[in-house]
Amino acid sequence: IRLATPQPAKKAAVAKVIGEVVGTFDYQDRIGVSFPTVVIKNRAETRGNLHRSWINTQIDKLLEEQTGHKYIVHNDADLAGLAEMQLGTGKGEGGLVVMVTIGTGLGTGVFYNGQLVPNIELGRIFGKDGLPIEFFAGDKARKVHDLTWREWGDRFNFFLLHVKRVFSPDLFILGGGASKKFGKFRDRITVDIPIKIAKFKNNSGIIGAAMAAADQIQ
């Protein structure tokens, strides 16, 4: 299951909808969930782009109480990266790989020689205006400020250049909804790090969540 950004104070409603979806399947095993914030031991540690009410929520217990199933929950970009590194574009890639999921904000999954370094949220580093850089270079910013893809591409390039300066990655993998439009802003990207597009596009997180449920990540 991939959870998008839930609306304020709707935790019970989210759990109810998941219960309804799960109830349509004859499935009794553990369910994997990709969640858009820092997740440690199935608990939301930060708000990210969520409502503050999600902070410190034990997500697995919330969902279990509603559905009766067991859950394992991880950061959404981490799970998207897991799918791409094991089954998709990043398969066989060594060194430092940064998966960037371009959605409401900028999620990142960081891997070194194929091993996940969890909960590295590079979209939260500070940008030009002192706010998290994803407020400047995420896909929501493109829509809010009515930017063309080329205009937004300059902002996204600024983000990639900053990540290069701090982390010196060997490869960027771009996923999330906006990655499907790469051709519209490719010519604005000047960072001299190889860039590949996620094989599974916006479904990487769903596949990664299924892998987590199957014990391929702890």
C-alpha cells in the first residue's frame, strides 16, 4: 500500500479506507505500507508534508486496529528505491545511488553498494529562502507557482547540484509522477552525475511496500 499525503486530522478515515480496500481481498498475511515521512519502527517521527497530528503515530497499530491485519511501515522514498535497486533501474548499481521521488515534495532513498541508508530526507535541506528545498523544487511548487517545466527544471537542477556538492553520488534515479515528464525539463539539468528514470515510475513505492511485507527489508 502506498499512502499519499493524508489530509489534516483524518487518520481514522485513512485507516477506514485501507480497511475497506484490504477487505476486498482474500488475504491474511502482513501488509507493507510506504509512508511519506521519517518512519522508525513503524512510527511516524516527523510531519514532512503531513498534518502535525501524524507525528508520533504508531501507524502499524492504527491500521491493525481498523483492519485486523499486521503491517510493516517504511518511508515511501526508501521503499521506492528498494524496488528500483533490486528489480528496476538500479539493479546491479554500486557506489552511492540517490533515488529522488518527485511528488508533492522531494523524497529521497539513499543506497551505498546496494544497501539502504534509511530516512535520509534530502528534500528537507534548506534552500535559498531558508525553507526546506522541496518547497522550492518539488512538483507542488511547480503547480503553485504556475511554472513551465523548463522553469521548474532550473529549480530541480539547483536541488541536484546541492545534493552533488554534499553527497557526491554516483547515480541519480528519478521516480514519482513528475519523472514521466523528464523530456520536458531534461535540457535544464546541468549536474554532471548520471541520471536514470525509475523503471516502475510512480509504482516503485507500491512494489517496495510489497517487498517489505515479504521480509526483504527489516
